[in-house]
Amino acid sequence: MKTQERPGPADRGREGPRPLWVEEPAVRWRLPDPVRTSAVRAVIIVALTLTQAVVAFLCTLAGSWLAFPMVMSTVASTVASTWGVLDVWITRQVWNQRMGVVSVPSSTARQLRRERRRARRAARKDERIRDRGHRGHRLSEA
């Protein structure tokens, strides 16, 4: 977010109200929906586990009867949190494999894209040549 300078006394009255901020394009791409869903789920589970751990700690300090059940449920929640974080990682890997995100320069996917691009360019070139031929033919008839 960039802030803008305020107009000086000479600039007042020339322009309308200035926006408070200027939106800039995102630096990173948005996560795919399944990955984002699992990430949100993992964050919620981890946040609840941390809250539960703090409550268990405070119950232990206070000597409450609730300390033991809280500690046991915190251990179970830690397992669930680990599963949630692993789920994000696995979902991301599966998404990358299924949707063809390839980072190796000599990959087959990149070669196929290159060939498709060449075919599209050749088709456009042929179409332009055909259009020129038809226009020239029309002009000579008129």
C-alpha cells in the first residue's frame, strides 16, 4: 500500500478528493482453492490447540481438577494439528502434480506448450495472408 503526498496550497481546488491508498497488484499468485481451504482449516485447528494448551497450563498452575482432562485433550489436539499441517502440504503437492505445474525447464509440458504456441502463430500468419489475398482480390474487381 502506497500513501500519496497531500496537495500543496497551489494544488488545492484543481483535483477532486484523493484516495487514501493506491492498490497495487499482488506479488504472489493466489493459492488454489483446495490448498487455501486446507490451510484455513489447519490455522483454525492450530489456534484452538494453542488456546487449549494455555488453558491446560493455567489449570495445572491453579491445581484444578480440570488440568488432567485438558492436558489429555491438548495431546489429542496436537495430533490433529499435525495432521492439519500435513494436509496442507499434501494437498499442495497433489495440486501441483495434477494441474501440471512444472518447474523443470526441459519438461515435456513446456515442450508441448512451445509446440502449441508455434502452431497458433502459424495459423494466425496463414489467416493474415489469406485475408490480404481476399482484400487484394476485391480491390482489383472494383
